[in-house]
Amino acid sequence: MAYLPIFFHLFVLHLFIITLLHSPFPTFAAACTCSNGIETDRLALLAIKAQVIKDPHGILSSWNDSLHCCNWTGLNLELNHFHNVIPQEIGHLFRLKYLNLSNNSFSGEIPSNLSVCSSLIWLRLGFNKLIGKIPFQLGSLQKLERVQLHYNNLSGLLPSSIGNLSSVKSLSLAVNSLEGKIPDSLGRLKNLEFLGLGLTFWYGHNLFTGPLPTSLSNASNLLEFDTNGSDFTGKITVDFGGLTSLWWLVLASNSLGTGEADDLSFFNSLSRCRNLQILDLSDNQFGGVLPNSISNFSNQLVSLRL
Ligand SMILES: *[C@@H]1O[C@H](CO)[C@@H](O)[C@H](O)[C@H]1NC(C)=O
Ligand SMILES: *[C@@H]1O[C@H](CO)[C@@H](O)[C@H](O)[C@H]1NC(C)=O
Ligand SMILES: *[C@@H]1O[C@H](CO)[C@@H](O)[C@H](O)[C@H]1NC(C)=O
Ligand SMILES: *[C@@H]1O[C@H](CO)[C@@H](O)[C@H](O)[C@H]1NC(C)=O
Ligand SMILES: *[C@@H]1O[C@H](CO)[C@@H](O)[C@H](O)[C@H]1NC(C)=O
Ligand SMILES: *[C@@H]1O[C@H](CO)[C@@H](O)[C@H](O)[C@H]1NC(C)=O
Ligand SMILES: *[C@@H]1O[C@H](CO)[C@@H](O)[C@H](O)[C@H]1NC(C)=O
Ligand SMILES: *[C@@H]1O[C@H](CO)[C@@H](O)[C@H](O)[C@H]1NC(C)=O
Ligand SMILES: *[C@@H]1O[C@H](CO)[C@@H](O)[C@H](O)[C@H]1NC(C)=O
Ligand SMILES: *[C@@H]1O[C@H](CO)[C@@H](O)[C@H](O)[C@H]1NC(C)=O
């Protein structure tokens, strides 16, 4: 399909209204019990359609009158060649529960109106070309469980409102250009299991600075924490003792530590993480001697890099 210029949006819209009027499914509109949802959903879908360059798998052909609007709960557009921006109209899809747009070439900013999609459970925007800040408004998505923004070029600070994502289990921000201090509010995420801030297995560069927030001590469900290759500094004041499920802790290639003798005193609490398997603290500025508590480390440990 050829490139669709902007005015095509209106053109499609027009066409769509025509098709609606002459719909082979005349009962559709009448049967829709989602009051005033139908037209706004259509507008949103059309706006997304207008971003399409290629649709090799014919994914968009299923957006037709035979699918009831109330059942448009998921949008899976992974692994395509969509590009251009994610339109603000996405906010009209307020019943949307799953949004998978990863592995495309979406550019521009994350639309702040996404915050209107208050039913969202999954937000997968990884592997695109998104830029700009993470919108503060996203913090209002109380049902969000998985947020994957990795492998884009998002910049600026992580908004403190991220601490309002009370259901979030997985937050993956690796491989972006984010920077600055991590907000303390992150410690409010009691359901957090995975926190990926670093390189993970890819290349790219977040430059988070400042100390790891002590409030992470409260993220008691944390399983994996990875901030490989960022720019965190200072003593580690996190009390790991309550993070009993933690199995992956990679803090490599930061500027953590002060060179002082008690830099590794956090080992005492870390030794209470009985499920720890991967620990990588290499390439930092830790001083002092290895505390005796290392003898108490989890017998699950399979990889230890200091
Ligand atoms: C609408 O999409 C569904 C799902 O892909 C398909 O089975 C159906 O044939 C389509 N209907 C029309 C009229 O295109
Ligand atoms: C939504 O989908 C379900 C399962 O496919 C179906 O049973 C139900 O009738 C649909 N709802 C509407 C309003 O069409
Ligand atoms: C989104 O992607 C995940 C992982 O690939 C998949 O399990 C889920 O079913 C997808 N959601 C939708 C609505 O397609
Ligand atoms: C974005 O959301 C605002 C506030 O809800 C609304 O006024 C505006 O129309 C929305 N923009 C689009 C393009 O849908
Ligand atoms: C997405 O793209 C990346 C990089 O090209 C690739 O490694 C990854 O496997 C892709 N994801 C899926 C689900 O195919
Ligand atoms: C990422 O964005 C920054 C501006 O925030 C820009 O300077 C840089 O070139 C971008 N990187 C890539 C790989 O596009
Ligand atoms: C979200 O978080 C911010 C900053 O942490 C706070 O000021 C705001 O009141 C919160 N909003 C909601 C809706 O909880
Ligand atoms: C950390 O990032 C480096 C690349 O800079 C990579 O070689 C290393 O394997 C990563 N460590 C982990 C544990 O992912
Ligand atoms: C952990 O949470 C409790 C209760 O919300 C709070 O009083 C305490 O200050 C938090 N601890 C840290 C280290 O942030
Ligand atoms: C190892 O753990 C035991 C039991 O929790 C504790 O009594 C002991 O002091 C610890 N040893 C070190 C060196 O931390």
C-alpha cells in the first residue's frame, strides 16, 4: 500500500461513514449497548488506520462492522511496519485492555490521551522509535500491569506519577535516553516484580543518576531488577531484606559506591534474599572489604560478579 498522506484520514473517515450508512449489518448500531462508544471507537481506529504504510498481514481488515464495538478490548499490531505517530485519538478507545504496538516503527511521542484508556492492563510499545517524555498522565492508569517501553528513544525524567501505577507488575524502560533521579514514588509499587531500567540484553543508554531510591525496600514483590549501564551513584541504602523473591539483581556499570569501607554493608540485607540467583555489581566504585554476610548468601546463587 502506498503512503497515506494526512488528508487521507478524512477521506477514510468519510468513506467509513458512507459504509456505515449502507452497512450490510443494519442491526449493528442498534444492537450496540455501549452508549456513545461506537462512534468514538471508530474514530480512534480510523486514526490509527491512517498511520499505516503497510499492512502485510491484513490485520486491519478485521476492523469491520461484524465485530461488535464492545468486544474491541485488545489491539494487537505487533511485528508490523506501522509508522508515523500514535494518534491522540487512541484515547477514545477507553475500553481497551491490551495495547500491543511493539516491534513497529511508531515515531513521535507517547500520546498523553492514552491515559483516558483507564481499562488498560497491558501496554506494549517496545521496539519502536518513540521520542519525548513519558507522559505524566500515564500514572492514572490504575489497572496497568505490564508496561513495556523498552527500546525506544524516550528522554527526560521518569515522572513521579509512575508511582501511581498501583497494579503494575512489570516496568521495562531499558534502552532509552531517560535520565535523572528515579522518583521515590517507585517504592509505592507494591506489586512490582520486574523493573528494567538498564541495558538488559540490548544496547542503548539510559542515564539515570543519583542514588537508588531507598523506597525500593518496599517493593516487596520484586523478582528482577536490572539497571546495567546507567549512571547511578552513591551508597546503596536499599534494605533488600524484605525483597524475598528477588532472583535477578544487576547493578553493573554504574557509579555506585563511594569508595568507603562500609559501601557493601547492604550485603547484610541482601543475604536474606534466599532466591537470589544472579548478582552483578561489577564496574562500580564500591570500596571496603567483602562483608562476612556473603557467606550467608543464597545457595541458589549461580552467577556472582563483583
Ligand atoms: C470482518 O472481520 C472478521 C474477522 O477477521 C472476518 O471473519 C469477517 O469475514 C469480516 N467481515 C467482513 C464483512 O469483512
Ligand atoms: C463479544 O464476544 C463474545 C465472545 O466472542 C460473544 O459471546 C458476545 O456476544 C460478544 N458481545 C457482543 C455485544 O457482541
Ligand atoms: C499482546 O502480546 C502478548 C505477548 O505477545 C500476548 O500474550 C497478548 O495476547 C497480546 N494481546 C493481544 C490483545 O493480542
Ligand atoms: C485528548 O483528550 C482531551 C481531554 O480528554 C480531549 O479534549 C481531546 O479531544 C483529546 N484529543 C483527541 C485528538 O482525541
Ligand atoms: C522485536 O524486535 C527485536 C529487535 O529486532 C527482536 O529481537 C525481537 O525478537 C522482536 N520481538 C518479537 C516478539 O519478535
Ligand atoms: C535520541 O534522542 C536524542 C534527543 O533526545 C537525540 O539527540 C538522539 O540523536 C536520539 N538517538 C537516536 C538513536 O535516535
Ligand atoms: C499521581 O502522582 C503524583 C505525583 O507522585 C501526585 O501528585 C498525584 O496526585 C497522583 N495522582 C493520582 C490520581 O493519584
Ligand atoms: C551488561 O551490559 C553489558 C554491555 O554493556 C553486557 O556485556 C553484559 O552482559 C550485561 N550484563 C547483564 C547481566 O546483562
Ligand atoms: C515503606 O512504606 C511505608 C508505608 O507506606 C513507609 O512508611 C516507609 O517510609 C516506606 N519505606 C521506605 C524506605 O520508603
Ligand atoms: C548468617 O545468618 C545467620 C542466621 O540468620 C545469622 O545468625 C548470622 O549472624 C549470619 N552471619 C553473618 C556473617 O552475617
